Amino acid sequence: MVQKKGLGLLLAAAAAYGYYRYSKMTPEERSSLIEKGKKLFTDNMGPLGDMFKPRNGNTVNNPSGTTM
């Protein structure tokens, strides 16, 4: 159980470092990073990634995602 506490601390440290690096980026570097992330997502998620895309049409903005 001791390892789980260390894992949480390590995860928090990695998130803080990532936030620090992102905050120091120029706008061009940020847009490049966002494009790389989108490309990585579309290349690796395949049809599963369609679940996370916003729907078009007659949908109501509600948490359940059902249409009315």
C-alpha cells in the first residue's frame, strides 16, 4: 500500500511539471502541441474517438447526451 501513496505524489508532480511547461510555451508552440494531440487522438482512437466528438443537429445541451 505504500507504493500507492508514492504513485499519487508522482502523478501530482508530473501534472505540475506539465502545467509549468505549458505555461512557459509561446502561442505558436501551444497551437503546435494541440495539433499534435489532435493527430495522436485521431490516429490511435479510430472509431472510438467518434464518441467524444460534439453532435450536430437537434440536440439539447444536457449531461445525459440524449436528444429531445
